Amino acid sequence: MAVHVVRYTPRTGSRTARLLEHAIAQLDPAPVVTDLATTLPPLFDTTRVDGYVARNYGGIEPAAETAAALAPMDRYVEQLRAADRIILATPMYNFGLPAAVKAWFDAVIQRDRTWTVRDGAYEGWLTGHRALLITTSSGQYEDGPGSYDLLTPTVRQLFGFMGFAGVDVVAGQGTAAPAEVVDRRMAQARAEIDRVIAAWKSEAPTSRAQPAR
Ligand SMILES: Cc1cc2nc3c(=O)[nH]c(=O)nc-3n(C[C@H](O)[C@H](O)[C@H](O)COP(=O)(O)O)c2cc1C
């Protein structure tokens, strides 16, 4: 099991970070960590989006300057492909993903690197991958259509688009409640994390992504 951690937990005293540390402590060897708060991910400016479309849709190798602009995005892809278990740790911001986390997804969801189109249908390539989303929010949200929680369905959809075999969600919700209530919810979240990681450890090794062309 090769675990890659993608974290965005910028707040001092982050509860999401504490849950993540609880997960990391159970992993041996220690996972590779991409910390999006320490180094913010690049965005699609004109150079990057034109270079990406020309390369990944048109097969045109980018000029050196464009390749350099795309390089940090491509590094995220390689890190993602090298692992088969991903832990994404992020708080909810404005009912959805913080911009830095969306930028990471925009970087890794690359045609012919993590997904393709075959016979007119989308095909995710990371079929041996599974993800654990660790998130916290001050509000509490119902599942399903009409929910104000846009974060969980987005994460499920984006990992699913890349072919992930499953996404487990541990959501420490209601962090604005009285301390004893929050403590109870965080303990419950830690127990859910324990169950997911134990299940990962007990699973047989899975196949890796197909090679990029
Ligand atoms: C910029 C910002 C936006 C937020 N938006 C929401 C929100 O839309 N819904 C919600 O329930 N909590 C929201 N919160 C609260 C956080 O999700 C919540 O406090 C979370 O537990 C913080 O995680 P952290 O302790 O890891 O920083 C927001 C917090 C910040 C700083």
C-alpha cells in the first residue's frame, strides 16, 4: 500500500490537521505528503491552459517555457499515480472545496494521464486507487440532492472521474458546537479513520494506473 497525502490545513490549530495526524501516525512507511498550504498549487493561466490543451488533446509538445509552467502540475500527477491510496485532508470553505484543493484537482485530472475518452465514453485510469477524505466543517449537513454540502459530492465525483474504486469520507461536522460535543464528534471521526485504515491494510495489493502515452 503506497499512501499519498494531499493536505490543505492552513489554520493554526486546525482540527482537520489533527484528524490527519491521527491517520498518518498509523502509516508505515510514512506517506509522501503534498502540503497545498505551504506551497500553493498553480492555476490554469493562459500559458498553462493553452499548453495543456495543445499537449494533452493535440499531441503537441510544449515549448520549454510552457513545459516549465506545467511541470508542477505534472509532478502532482506523478505523485498521484505512484500511490494507490490517497488521503485528502481539507476543511469546508463556503460549502465546498477551498480554492487550493480545487486547483490540485484541476492539475491532476489530465487527459491521457489520469483519464481518457475511449469509444466515446470517459474512462478513468486510476482504477486501483482508493481515497479517504478527511474534512471538518462548523455546520452539519445532510447527504443527498439539495444539501448545502457541495464538498463531499465534488470530491466523490472528481476521484470517481479518474477511476477511483472508492472514496471513504470522514466528516467531523459541527465544529462550532460546545467543546464537549466537538470532542465527542472528533473521537468518532478518529474511530472512523481507524476503520478505513485498518480496511486498507487488510486489502490485497491493487493494480496501478496505466502508463501515460
Ligand atoms: C474561509 C472559511 C470559510 C468557511 N466556510 C464554511 C462553510 O461554508 N460551512 C461550514 O460549515 N463551515 C465553514 N467554515 C468553518 C470551517 O469549515 C470549520 O471551522 C472547520 O472545522 C475548520 O477546519 P480547520 O480547523 O481544519 O481549519 C469556514 C471557515 C473558513 C475559515
